[in-house]
Amino acid sequence: MVKALQVRTGTSMMRNIFVVILGAMLGATAFAGTAGAAQATVGLGTASSFAVLAGSGITNTGATTITGDVGTFPTPAETGFGSITLNGANDAGNSVTQGAKNDLVTAYNDAAGRTPVSTIPTELGGSLLSGGVYDSAAGTFGLTGTLTLNGQGDASTVFIFDAASTVITASSSSIVLENGAQACNVFWVVGSSETLGTNTSFVGTTLALTSITLDTGATVVGRELARNGAVTMDANTITVPTCRASATTTTAAPTTTTIKSTTTTVKSTTTTAARNTTTVKSTTTTAAPTTTTAAPTTTTVKSTTTTLPTTTTTTEVVPSGFPATGGGGTSGTKGENLLWLGAIALLGGAGAAIIGLRRRHLMRTSFTEASRSSERF
């Protein structure tokens, strides 16, 4: 059973691969190939402002509306212009037309010489084509139905169809532009003549070597420029296309700047201050009336009686003219000195006693004040 499942799975995968390959082949066939490298647009010079430019005259029938300039040279004949609504200048065969004809020749040769070229079937109806240069083996192009031109998202994509002889469209045929393709970048190089069938909706600038004929009701978003022949119109609408600038999409490489996310977690420090409720204890201190009776201090200063020995000084009178005798001349001086020393000693002792009593009184007073302060608190 497992082996059978493996075989079935392998068969299914092969089938899917085959479908993918087949789809790719069909897609390539639908596009009918690409026409090589991208082409630059064809420069028209002063001919770019002309919607209709001829070599041998312009003929119109019915109500025709032209948006752009018109002119013809070297044959300046213009017929049926009374029913033409012209939104542009009629330069007829003036110098402006002559300069435009010269630029038309240059543009024709440029477009006819573009390479590389992809050869496709003559019948364009039902085709989906990308930008490039195309021709056909028969040298002609025919359009019955719808031709789709795909710009592949590039507004500057150029389409060049190079027919060696004719381009002919059937009635009610059309050209559809998609995905950025623009009418200003579509060119038809016609080696002889172009004929647009009734009510054809045509797109692009025709650069015909000979003549151009627009049947009744055919509309053109482009230009009908004939180098040598005439341009014939019948109730047509021709509008010179405007070309919008190619939208260049510049996709900047996405730059991802990763900013390293630095999460700084600040540690939430909740400092709860311990509620210090200081209850001041209401202390009513009733100070007991303290009657301090200072014990009467009787300071008895010990009376010190210093009995100084009585010194009797006998002054001997020596009669004038007699010599002094003995050593009694200095005894009186010594006694006076001792008396002074004794007085000084007495005063020193009394001072010391007074200082001692004063110190003792101060100490007792300090002790009493300290006792009162302690009792108060």
C-alpha cells in the first residue's frame, strides 16, 4: 500500500511538472516572442506636431475632427476642409510643412532600419505583443479583430511594425494598449499604402511611403503621415497623442535598522520611611515646692596670732669726733627685714585660707544647683 502511494505521488508530481511546462510554452506562444532589446522611440522632429501630412494633397469628406497640425508639400492641394474641425494649424505647403516633410523622411528611414526584428504572421488579430520591432514574411500586415500591445509596466516601451508593402484593417478592428503601453510609442512603417477599414480604432503613427486612406468612421490616436502620396479622409477623428513620462519606479533596497532595544529597568525602590510616631508623653511635672534651707555656714577663720619676737634695738649714740666701736651698726637693719618677712607670711596664709573657703563655697553651690536640676526633670 505504501509503495502504491509512492507511485501515485510520483505520478502526480510528474503531471504537475508537465502542466507547468505546457503553461510556460503556451504563454510564450501567446506573446509570439519578444523582438529583442528595448528600442528607443522614433524621433519625428518638427513632424511631431502634425496629425496629417501629405506629399500630393489632402482630401476630406464628411465631418472630420483633427487635433494637431495639417500640411501638404510639394502639392499643397486641400479639399473638403469646410467640414473639418481643426484644432491646430493648417500650414498647407509653407516652410513649416516643408521642414516637417524633411523630418518625416529621416524618421521613416530610422524606423525602417531598426533591428533586431521578429518575424510574425501577417494577421495581427488576436495577438498579444510586447515591445520590439516586427515584420512579416509576406511583407504585409492585416488586422481583423483586436491586437493587444502590452507595455509590461514600462511607459517607454516602443512598438515598431515594418511592412514592406501594405497595412490593411478590416471594419471595426481595434488596437488595445495595456500595462503601460502608449500610442506615442507605436509606429507603422508602410512601404506603399495604408488603408483603415470602416470604424476601425487605430493606434500609432503611420509613416507611409506612398498614400493613406481612412474609410468612414475610422479613428486614429496617432498620426497619418504620407511622404509622397495623398491622405484621404471620410468623417474621421485623428488626434496627436500625448506621451506621458516613463514612470521610473526606483525601489530602494529596504534598509532595516535594528535599534537594539535597551530596556533599562530601574529598580523601583520604594522607601517606606518607618513611621516614627513620637508620642510626647504628656508629662505634667508638678514641682513639689522645694524649700531649700541653706544651712547657715559659719566660716570660722582660725585666728592665727603670730607673735613676733620683740626686738629691742639700742642705738648707741656716738659723740661726734669719736670713732665707732663694736658691731652694733647693722643689728637694727636685720631686725627690720625679719619683721617684713613675717608680715608677708601672715598675709600669704590669710590669702590661702580665704581662697580655700571661696572654693569650698563654690563647689557647694554647684552641687546644690545640680540637685535642683535633676529634681526638676
